[in-house]
Amino acid sequence: MLPTDGVTCFPGQTWEKVMSKVKKTVVFMDDRCSESLNIKQFSSFEAGGQNEPKAVFVVSTVLKGKTADIIKDIISLSRFQYCVVFTTIPHYIHLLANNVTADLEGNPVFEQFEEKLCEWMGDMNYTAEVMHAPVVFSINEKSLSVGPMSRLIAGELASHPQAKNRRKSALNKASTVFIDRTLDLTGAVGHHGDSLVEKILSVLPQLPGHVTDVQVGMLELTYLKQTNDNKGILAPGCLAQNQSATARLLWETMLVAKLEEAVMEVRRQLVEAASKENLPIKLSLGKATPTFKTDIHTQLLETLRTCSLPTLKTLTELLTLKQWESRKLRNPKLMFN
């Protein structure tokens, strides 16, 4: 495993190659790549501004079909003179996607796409770059298997020529276990409900285009009442926060601490935030009922700017507990006693 510092720096290291190209540019990403960054959406309905001559595209698919069409649409609606395209798919996969099985020198598919970029920009003298950026886990894996079918699959993947080349350059090590019957793992590795984060991700609806973030309804922070006209998520917030030390520590607590400890820590920070603002409310660390938390948030509405971090985290917890209780996913006495 990576040391603690390595784990903290890992997201930045994976994006180093991309970040070297994005200064003073407009950046477009597809959902898979942008999930951790909240960058401008990769869509045919987006475009660069009048004073944005350089663009960077980061995609997780091969550069053909719908992906190529969207890039063309964006460039056609913009005034770019310099385009850089990063794809997480290596060049040899692009060769296979174009029915080319021979190993060719250089990156002919990328070079052809660079010519297309210049054509779409309207001047073949403009600059275009296409390159592979593996913004994913680059690992030297050790394949293990349990069962005859898994042994065949693991053996084929381990002996694949491209896998051998990848393992030569990969710096990180990991083990991959292939198992014939995944249900055999249910009892051994089932830890559902151990953390507050797991409950939040399993109960609240997903944020569109994301798989590791949820929608946090803001209705509780207003004086509006739930009616048939405003059903659903009102101005959804999300779990994504800035990189402040407070945000990181609170998120780590919610992720690794026991459920009850995480709930108490979120509430403690909310109490501290209210105390700093001298809010005239009586707060205690007694019972954590949804009604109690709703009352607190109503009084915190006026100071939402300064209390945004603990308020949003507690609101997320509140909505999770409400839906959790209504679904009866777990004995509610554990949380409210």
C-alpha cells in the first residue's frame, strides 16, 4: 500500500500530465473524468468563450463515434486556435477499435485525430495535440484465482502482451482476485452500514453523472414546505468540498469512524459553528432526532455562508437519517437513543 502521504498526493499525481496543459484554457471533460474535479461539461451544447483561444478535452473513451462528434461540435461553436485532447484509452486500444491488429510505429491514430482537430478549428496551421493520459490506477497487478473458470480468465489476462508491457512501467502494486462464485464473499467482506458515508451513499439519490456523490436537498434550509409542486430535490447540493483541513478531517471521520461517533462529530462541529456566530439557540449534545436538526438548520439559515461546511454535512446526515428511518434499513433506536 502507498504511505499516507502517497495516498493524499495520489489524485494530484494522476493529473500532473493533464495539468501541465490547462493553464489559461477552457477545459471540457466527460462525466467519468470530471467527477472529482467539477470541470465544464463535455457536451455538444457547450462552447468556449470569445476570449478563450485554447481548449483541453479530457475523455475516458476512444476518439471516435459520439466522442469525436461532441468534440467537433464544441470546436465548431468556439474560436479555438489550440486544442489538446487527453484520452485515458491507450493508443493500442484505438488501433483495435479501428480494426488494426498490427503493431505500428508512433501513434498514427492520434496523429490523424490531430489533423481533424485543425480542420475543425478552420486552419491547418493551428496547434493540436492528442495524447494518452492514464488518469486511473496504474498498477502492476498480481492475479489470483479461486475456481477453474477464474483461473482461465486470470491466466489469459496475465499473459496478454499489453498487460505485460503495462506491468513493466507501472509503479504501484496491487492484487486482483478472480472468484467463480462471488456470493461466497458475502459473509466474509460484507461491511454495509459500518460508516456514515456508506449510509449516505446508499440512501440518498445519486448526483447526475456521478457514481461517488449524492444529491443533498436544500429544502430543509428554507422556510418552504414540501408540497406536490416542489417534490424532488430542491437546488441539490453535493458532498464535494474544498480542500480545507476541516473538510478533510470531517470527511475522514465520516468515512472511517463508527456510525455513532461520526454522527456526534458532525453535530459537534455544527454546535461550534453556531457558537462562533453567537446564535441565540440552545444546543446540546443530547438526542439526535431529525426534528432537532431541522430546527437547528432553520436558525442557521442566516449564517449559512460562514457555517456552510458543518451545515451541509449535517444536512446530508439529516436527510439520510430521515430516509433511513422511513425505509427501516436498520433499527432506528440505535441512532435516536
